[in-house]
Amino acid sequence: MPFLGVNIDHVATVRQARRTIEPDPAWAVVLAELGGADGITIHLREDRRHIQDRDVKVVLEVAQVPVNLELAAEDEITQIALETKPHKVCLVPEKREEVTTEGGLDVVGNYDRVQKCASQLMDAGIEVSLFIDPAIKQVEAAHKMGVQAVELHTGSYAEATSSREIEKELQALIKAGRVATELNLLLNMGHGLTYRNVKPVAEIEGVHEFNIGHSIIARAIMVGLEQAVREMKALVTR
């Protein structure tokens, strides 16, 4: 049964819009768990646009399920991960001007920098995944690096509009996913997945984990977070 990681970054986005104390992401942790979340994901960005340093510590204290910390392969953020010891870290690309993460990490083109960060984290006993595009060369580079998992960037699939384009992007995920599982990498998926488009991805053989945030938080505004998580959990469960 695929593992559902609920990304609660946008709970902090609402709070930071007013620079106040609510809503606290810690509340979201509890409600997501009640809805059946198998894990919690947070992204500590360099510009601290949503999740703050305090949030990382509090979420780790409150969560009764594994916490996945997304971060760029930069020294300052890596040091915070080494100090706080989340259960898992997912290394992602990051640009200050982007609204959200655009595309996967270029492991092939930034191998030494990514390896340095990944090695530090793995030496500290933290499971590491790399957020990459569904390209076989990127999967193979992740395997060479020795990380435990890859998270395939599903954004191109999510943004496709025609049935032909959707099928093309789905096949790219299937092919890259097959290579990942053959190389004994845990296969995760994330970015842009919604209640409308997640089912075909959930049916891909070997998917271990989904990390979904925006769509769940958007739905939670209408139906509550516990219910929103419960509905997504039902969709990703084969």
C-alpha cells in the first residue's frame, strides 16, 4: 500500500501572509495524522517563505509519523537537518524567484555538490531521496550516489492537457519508475498531483510513497484537513 506524505507548507504560507502565530503547522500535523497520513512533509526554503526554523523543531516533536524535510543542497540548510535529525530528507532544486519548485534536481550536472550533501545526511543516519525528473540518466546517477530513494517530479504529467500528452508523461514516469525499482531504489512521486489526476500514478507498479500538499490543503479549506487527507488516502491506496 503506497505511503501518503502530506505536505503542510501552505498552512505556514497562510500564517506568514500576516506574520502572525496562526495557523500553526503543528495543528495540521495532528489533523493530517487523524485523517490517515503516513508521513508529514515540510520544505525549509532558504528564503523562509513559509516553514520557519521553529516549525521544523515543533513538527518533529509533535509528529507521530515520519517527517520528510525537503531542502536545497546548501550548507546552511543541511546543517539544520543534521542538528534536527528528521526521519528523511529529500534534496530539491530551489530558486528564490520561483513560486514553487520548478522541475527536478539535475543530479548529473551537479553530482559533486549533491553527493557532498547527501553523504553528510546519510552518515548521520538520515534516509535521503532525490527529487528528480523522470529521466533514466538521473535515476542512474541517484543510484550511483547511493541514496535510498528517488522522488519523481510529476509536474509535467500534472500540467499536461491533451490525452496524448498526459499519456506521454505517464509513460515517462512508468519507465523511470521501473528503472528505479530495478536498481532497488524506493520509488516516490510528487508535485502537482490532485484528486483528479493522482489515480493513474497510484496504479504505477512499485510506487512506495506520494508527497502531496497544495491540493490537500486547498481542499481542507472547504472540508477540513482530516477529511481532505482521508479522501486522498483512499485515492492513492491500491
